[in-house]
Amino acid sequence: MLSTTFFTKEFPGFEVESKWQLLTENPVPTVLRFMADMRGGDWSPIRVASSMGEVPILRYSEVQIEFWAIRSRSDMGKPYYRQVAMAFVPLGLNMYLVNFKEGGVSRQLHESLRFLNPPLVRREERKGGWVREQEAVTFILNRFPGAEKVATMIRQKCYVYAHNVESYRNFSVSADLCRCGSRTLSQVEIEYIGRSGVWLPDTTGCQIVLDFLQIHKILSERYGDILVPTTRTKFEWILGG
């Protein structure tokens, strides 16, 4: 059970997630299948979380996402875009939620353990609530004066919260379908949320990565026909990388 009172955030200020390419491009049925299998015991010791405070256990969203980046150069002098922020916009509404991803650099969680699609750790900061477009633009440019909006996509996403009954760690298990013009990308993502209870944080990620390995073993063995391991981010995809 997820608790909003006694909860340990082991990587505050960072996003920790792993990715899989979803070949069916079918987010909702995929997540419903995951949920049914969890409830049937096929993901043991992972179960559908029984509570997430006031947040629904099963969620669906469809939003426009704007990617903001800064022009930069690599050590070899090659120009590239460095992602700094994303803005989430409900379709048809002038409402923006800004999510900063400073640096745009991913690193592997506990790099000494090697596997095909390692959990990636990226700095992430979510501040403030919903604002109008001009406020969102001002918010981004005040922090990153050279930032540009470099791409936009539409994302459908369905996700369920899952709980490991042995480690007390919680994850968001999601599937999405992204469209940018005629191009599509569909992924399953496993994102670490935090640990139920009050614990000494695992700041090395050594124990957290073992939870990821459990989930990855389940995904590989049960859904290898529809999932392919990947480390490709949405930003890399939308810029053609």
C-alpha cells in the first residue's frame, strides 16, 4: 500500500525509469493486461498498489507535450540540442504544466550491474501548478534565457501503480503512444516512485536496481512478443536520434 504520510523518496529531484518499445502501439489494453496478470499473481512479488493517497491507481491522459532545449556543442565541437524542459498541455486548453529536465543527461542506475535496458537517472524538477501559455514561456525563459521550443507531440498514456510486497518499493508501470506528424513511438516505461515507510535511503541505487531486475525478468519472459528493450528517450526520438 502506498502511503502519503510515511514515504521515503530515495532519489528526490531525479527521474529513475527504464523503457521498452511497445510493438502493438496499444497503451490501454497493454496496461489492463499487466493489471490482470499482477492480480493473478503472475508478477509476484509485484502487485497492483492498493492506495496512492488521492491519486487513482489506474490513470489515463492525452496531452500535447512541448520540448524546450538549448543549442550547445559537444567536446568535439559538434552542435546539438540539450533538453531543459517539457510543457504539458491538455488538448484544447490554455493550461501548461512545466517540467524541467536540466542538463538532459541520463546515466545508468548503479552502472556496475549491466543489462540491456538499464534504468536511467535524469535530473527532473516539477515546480508550480498549471499556468497559461505566456506564463509558462516566461517561466522557462527566466531560467534558461537561450531556450527554444524545438518540437511538439501528442501523447496518449495509460498507467497503473505497482507495489513490491517484499521491498515495499513502488513503481508506475505505463504504456504510451506518441505522435509527431506521421511518425509514431510507443513505449512501456517503469518509473520508480518511492518506498512505503520510513527507511534509510538507498542513495547508491544498489537495492533499487534489483527491483527493476525483477520487473524486467517478468516483462522479458511474459511479454517478449510485444516488448523490445530500449534506452531511447522521447527527446531523442522526436529530434530524429
